[in-house]
Amino acid sequence: MTALKRIGLIGGGNMGSCLVGGLIRHGHPSQQILVVDHNEKHRAQLEEKWQIFTTSNPKEILSQIHILVLAVKPQSMRAVVEEIAPLIDPQQTLIVSIAAGITTTQIQRWLSRSEFPVVRAMPNTPALLGVGITGVYASPQVNSAWQQQATTLLQALGEVVWVKEEGLMDIVTALSGSGPAYFFYFMESLINSATALGLPQEIASKLTFNTALGSATMALHCNEDIMTLREKVTSKGGTTEQGINVLKDGKLQDLLAKTLTAATSRGKTLSEQYD
């Protein structure tokens, strides 16, 4: 694994603090992580838990870092980037953004420097446990060394996949960024239905969670495609087939297609909304 250089984060909320924790658990020295956050409570929590340097003033860290993670909300991104623009050097600093919908071109424009190497990343909430997956795109200014640094950085959150076209990042956001909520909703619905049929809530929850975990584990590690795995469970005339037929009659595939289309479209409008 490539050794990381000194890292700065702007934003110490949920995902920012998650990244800090993941980096330290992966062996990155705490003294090599610097965090900017205007929230005094966030700073105090990070300092107490991880013994890192925090500040409310970006000027205190930007001259010392090589990788800058922008872990702020999309609506705050432009103001943050324009504030730090005079303080960072495109020859020395890789910028990694984890804000949904904000493009690398927008960040470069707000920096007033098109030569800045910018990585756009979309992690998801399982990253809080180190089992997330992050979709990533690199602007043309990101060389192979910087790309490897970004990979190592984001592996602190879980798996990493790169896409070659930035337009695909809105689909990534819709699928894996929003995806945990879809699975939670599906599991919630299964639990509610099972309890309505008479199963105790605790048992329904345990059966649902472990079935989801086991199914995902099989999909990841078995040498068969997911359709084959489904068909192996679906015996002709059996209980599974009856349930699958209800899902097909309800046009689940069409519903999921509409779900991803709506979420993808929203990602595109976020870029326009906060430009």
C-alpha cells in the first residue's frame, strides 16, 4: 500500500470523522492529519478521540498538507473553495471532494486554476464501519502517483472503484451513495410484513439482517452470477417462486429503474443548483 502524505480535511462531521478514524486504524500517523471545522463540538470530539490537530482557520493547515479532502455539504462547497483558493498550490496539493453532485470542473473554476488536480469521490454510509464502497473519478490533471494516493486514502473507508467518465458519477451516487437507504427500506418493509404475519420483531429483524448479509456475501464470493444464485433458490412451484412472482407482477425492476433515474437526475441538478 502506498504511504500517504500529510492530509488535511475541511469538514469534521460524520464522513470527515469517519475518514479520520479509518486512516488512523490503517496506520496513518495522527500527527499527519489536520482538520478544519467551524463547529467547536466536532473539533473537541476529534481531538479527544484521535489526538489530531484541529482548527477553525484553514490558513493554519493549508501550507502544510499534500492532500486536501473537502468533506462539506454541496451547498457550502463554492464558498469554501473560493475562500481557500489563494492558499493552496496546484503543484503541491491534491484535492479530493466527497460532495454529491459537485464536479471537478466546478471546483477548478471556483479555485480560478484549471490546472488543479481534483478527485471526485462518492463514499457511502457503511464507510462508518469501514465496509463502504467509494466511486471515484479523477480530473485529467491527476497523475498516476496522485491517483494511487487517492486510492490509499479512500481505502480507509472500504472498497474503491474508479470510473473513467465524470458523467458516470451521478449514477454512482444514485446506486451506491444512496443505495444503503434503498436496502434499509427494503429490510424495513420485510420486517414490518413479517411482524404483521405474527413473527416477533426481534426475530424478524435478526432473520432479515442476516439473510441480507449472507446473500451479499454469496454474491461477492461465489463464482456464479447473481441471476444463477437467485434461480438456485427459486424452486419451481415453491414458496420462493410465489414471492418472486409477486415482485415481478408489481414490476419491481421498473420501479428500481425509476428510482435510479430519479436519484441520478437529482445529482445532476445539484451541480446546477449550487454553481
